[in-house]
Amino acid sequence: MSTPLRRAALLVGLEGGVLVLLGAGYGVAGVVAEPFDRLATILEALLTVVVGAGLLLVARALAAARRWAMAPAVLAQLLALPVGVGLVQGEVWYAAAPVLLLAIAVLAHLAAPSARAAFE
């Protein structure tokens, strides 16, 4: 496996792991605390965990150079870019920086010629 593809798989796995942890923490907070809407909080937490788990599966497939993994990996990063821009506009720099940097890094690694050649 090419080095850029391996790095992309690691970064996507990092994103997935962080989302699973954030979703689990949010879910625990929704159960323990008194949120405005408990059902919505728990559903948001569940969705975050599911998306994170999906990214972990995509990262595993990228590491194995499975051709199908490229599309969801790129799509996830393209969806992360406007989220990062929205965080910048909301002046939440501490969250915007990692979101944007990870998305750009994954896209750059997946666009590398050696990463694309690994799928052929």
C-alpha cells in the first residue's frame, strides 16, 4: 500500500474514532443531564456514533485498498469542508482548525498519484 493511502486511512480512522467518542459522550450527557429535548439529543448522539463507525469501516477499507472506499472517504471530506467553514464563520476556531485541516489533508493524500494507483 502506498504511503499517502496509508496516511489517508489513518486520518479517516482518526475522524471516525473521534466521532464515535464524541457521540458516546454526547449520549451519556443526554441521559445524565437535563437536555432541552432528550430524544433529539440521544438521536443526534446515535447518528454521530453511526457515522463515526462508518468512517472507521471506510478507513479499514482504505487501508486494504478497496476501490469502493474512495467515494465515501472523499464524500465525507467534502461534507466536512462546509462544516469547518461554518465553524470559522461562527468564530469557533478551536473546532474549525482540526475539521478543515483533516479534510484537506485526507483529500490531498487521496489525490496523490500513488494513492490513486493503489486502486487500479
